[in-house]
Amino acid sequence: MGISYIQKSLLALAVFGLFVFSYSVALAKVGVGMGAGEIRVDEPVKLGGIYELPSLRIFNTGDEVTTYGMGVAFHQDYLQLRPDKSWFSFNPSTFTINPGESQEVSITMLVPLKGEPGDYFAFIESGPVPTNAPGTSVGVAVATKLYFTLIPANLFQAIGFRISSFFETYSPWSWGGLGFIVLIALLVIFRKFFLFNIAVRKQ
């Protein structure tokens, strides 16, 4: 049984459509931009400190909707000390941006209670999150340089600075929470003392 003219036309149209779709996917461009050159922490960084670094704005310079992620990277050509990646948190850490739009990302650096004093360097980078979509490239990334100096301190100084940094960073909620805890403690003490006085008087 031969193939009719209509069937041949439909087959040719399907092949042509598949070719056009594959070509458009191949031409899909994934890009990323960042609105900062470098970040320098001018004040000496202390052990146990909590630091809100300048926010970064990530741009989708491509022509398709893309999901990006944040991270920390290093380069062997830089001789400064390397902060651990666990020191940093990003909000948001992953996000999706439409072509031509951008997303602001806040960065918090939580310095541990123990660490080696000295000059530190790292790259704060962003790039597309790997997906299984055909034709996408995740080899692109953009980064800004981060510089800071960690000064020496003993463990007790680090703990004290961690506490003061916590209240300063999360104020006024931190002070409100402390006030609530103090109030509860006073109520518990008052209740025990008041009940004790009643018991003594009954005797």
C-alpha cells in the first residue's frame, strides 16, 4: 500500500517542524551578569562576628528563563587565606529570572569562633543551575571578588563578639526576644518566692 500525497505532506511538515524546533533550541542563549566588581570589608573582621555583606544583583543576560544559584569559589593564583564555604549564606540561594530581568541577593558571613588570622580572599559567584533541558549550557558564570582581614582573638572574645553581633544584626527582634526571656524568668522567680512566702505564713 503506497503513501498518499497527504501523508507525504504531513511527514514532510513534521520533519520540518522538528528541524526548526531543534535549531531554535540550539540557538537558545543562557547568560548571567552581576552588578558588582568587588567587595572589600574595610573594618577588621572578628572571630565570632556576623557580617551583612553588600547585596549583589544578578542579571539574566540570556534569552530564556533560567534558574541561577549562588556559591563561593577560589583560585590557586591568589595567595590569601581561603574562608570556608560554610561561612556564607545567601538569600535567596537559588532563584529563577526572566530574560532581561534581575534578582537582588543578600549575603551573610558568619565567622566561626576559631580561625586563622590574616588576609582572606574568595570569589562570590553565580551561574545557571544544571538542568536536563536540551540545548542549555551551564558553563557560564560570573563572580565578584571578596577581600577581608581576620584579626586575632581568644575564644572568650570571640564568644562575646558573637553575642553582640547577633543582637546588632537581628535588632530589634533580638532585643525583644531577650526581653521576653527576662520577663519569663522574673515571673518564674516571683512565683516561686511568692509561693514560698505563703507556705511559710501557713506554718
